[in-house]
Amino acid sequence: RQDAKRLLDRVGEEHPKAVEDLVPKLLPLATVQKVLQNLLRERVSIRDGHGIVEALGEAAVLTRNPMLLTEYVRQSIRRLIVHPYLTPSGELPAFLLDPAAEQQIEVAVEHGEQSSHLNLAPAKVREVLDDIARAVKPAAGSPVALLASSGARYFLRQITEGSYPQLAVIAHNEIPPGVRVQSLGSIGGRN
């Protein structure tokens, strides 16, 4: 919590109104801390503290759910998220999650005011992991990106983080304008 407070203090030196309007008026420090933890868990830089604070300020009027707030912040700092995976020519090589698999995950998500969780059958989770294993094995060792819908992204990352920590799960709306996606193939889609 001290680290979250230090980040807010640092941002507050140049943008005091942004921080003052966010904590504690719109969000408690604990929620901001949870969002920062979510970003760091996925190796997303939090150096753009001002961008994060601004995005949280915009999203906090819609929800207090840390997972949804994290997704909103990710969209606003999308250049930072995608940059590590770009080729020298500026393309994003990535696997694409099959739309049927995306929909199965999205339908199994339940959002609450303070949290969200996935109610997907263990057999389906195993199927998704098996599909990813088949696709990602050839690229083992190097960072790999998997594109999914924004509704499935967070939960797909939850499913994969234990088995595939090198796999970056990126939402389609996190790809900055002008970045071309180079498809490495499709993952999932079994019924």
C-alpha cells in the first residue's frame, strides 16, 4: 500500500488535481493498489502514473470493480502494453483466440460491484490450456502474445498465468492504431 501511495504522491507533484479527485473521492487507496498489482502481475509498466490516474478517474464513475478498472487502464496505456511484443518493423505477431472460445469464456464470467469471477467447467479450462499448449510450444522461451476480446482477456490470462507465464494476453482494443497484427494462427474453437 505504501508503494501505491508513493506512486500517487509522485503523480500528485505534477498533477495534484488528478490525484485529489481520485483518492479518496472516487476510489479508496486499496482499490488503486489492487489495479496496480493487477498491472504488475502481467508485467505492465506503471511508469505512466499520470495516465493510470487519469484512466482510473474516468472509469471510477462507471465501476469500482478492480478487474474492470484494470481493463480500462490497460486500454488507455495500450502503447506500453503492446510495445515489448512488437517486431522491429512495428508488427505484432500474435495468436488469435477463436471467437467460439472467446464467447464460452465471456458467457461464464460474472461481474459484481467489487469483484468478477469465471464459472467455467474444469474440463473446458483444461481444453483451453491444451489448445494453447499445442500452439505455443513451437515458440517456447520467447515472449508470445495471444489476442482475445476485452470480455475474455482478463480471465484467459487468469487461466494461463500458472502454466504459461511468458504468454501475454492482449485485448483487441489494446492494440494501438497503426499497429499491424501478424497472425501466428488460431487457438481454440472446439465445441
